[in-house]
Amino acid sequence: MTVPWFEPDWPAPQGVRLLSTLRGDPLSGASKAPFGYFNLGAHVGDDSAAVAENRRRLKVTAGLPAEPSWLSQVHGIGVADLDSAVAPGPADAAVTRGSSVCAILSADCLPIVFAADSEEIVAAAHAGWRGLAAGVIEATVRVMGVSPGSLVAWLGPAIGPQHFEVGADVRDAFLAGDPHAAEAFEPNARGRFMADLSMLARRRLQGLGVSRIYGGGECTFAQPSRYYSHRRDGITGRQATLIWREG
């Protein structure tokens, strides 16, 4: 069985694993159009049996230590502690010091993962513009409870600056807390702005003291055979970014 994913080239601590799934093809996924093929989102209108089969294939072929903790993402700043005995409510980030698998679903929003040098804790965050502006990165690092300088971060596939058009309200939301964030917004001929999510995330991370930041170059919108994109396709599936601790 071939399951579509890639393992990013980043200097993760030895005991940490990360993978990012792809859209796949009819041989790798069970979902049909418009969710074809390896859709992992159970909330987008796809057949539930197809999603369950895709998730089963992922768990088996990747050798995951547990079923991924699929969050109810709401574009906020809630952080789920996956080691807690209490089931997580709506959240846009997750942390674990145990054997749980942090999972972020996306189809243009920016997935961000974190790992501590000590290998003791990993985390993942869902950073659309609303969550990013509201502080989901800051909330995640705060809950991790380790020195930001001891963290390494990777930015996953997201809509790129050539395709992410936003209004002045979005720009204003970022400039309110960081006037220099203006460099991440390029005015266009329609009187709106092209926004660079990865640049905005890097600014937030660097502001916290996270200096080792990788990834951020994959555009979901521009690669229809590789990634799902909500802005490009409307009704579509979701890819996943997973991080977990081995052993």
C-alpha cells in the first residue's frame, strides 16, 4: 500500500518524527471527487467511510504509535494538552510529552510544528491568518513551557504570497501588534494586499526567541496535483501534518 506523504528535511531531535501528507492518487486514497484522493478531514462533507479508511492507511503505513489526535480546529488560539485525561475541546494547537500524535489539518492555512532539543515535548499549531494574528504561536510556545531558544520549528505547506489576497482589515490586524509586519503585505492593483503567511509566522517566532525555523516554501494553491487548497477549489479535502515522539 502506497500512502502519499513526505518527511521534511529539517534538523529535528533524534527521537522526533514528522510527516506531511499529500493529495495522492486513486491508488493511494479512498476519497472521490471533489475530495480525491487522500482526504483526512472528516468535517468537509466527504464520505465518512472513505476518511476512516484513509486515516487507517496512514496509521498503519507510517507506523504511528497512536491514532492521531484530530482536533476540532476553529481558527483560534486554544492549545490542547494531549497528555491530559480530559478529551480536548475545540483547539488549534496541541502539545505532548508522551506517545500521542499531534495532527493539524489544512488546505491553505499554515501548519507549524515544534520540537524541543531535549526531545521531551513536541507541538503542532494551525495558523490561518486569524489564529496567527490572535497569537496561536505564542500560546503554543507558552504551553510547551520550555525555553524558546531550545525549540526548532518547521513551517508546512500553505497558500503562498502570490495567491493569498486579503483586505486591509487583515493587514491592520497584524500591524496593530507589529508595525514592521507591513513587509509581509504587498499592495496589488485591486486595492488589496498579497499576504505572506510564512513571513508573518517567522516574525512571530523570532519575536519569541525561536531562531531555528525551517520550511515555508510549499504553496498549496499553486500545486493542485499535490495539495488541497480551499481558496483554489472551494469544496475540497484536507492534508495533515503530524509530529510525534518515538520510543
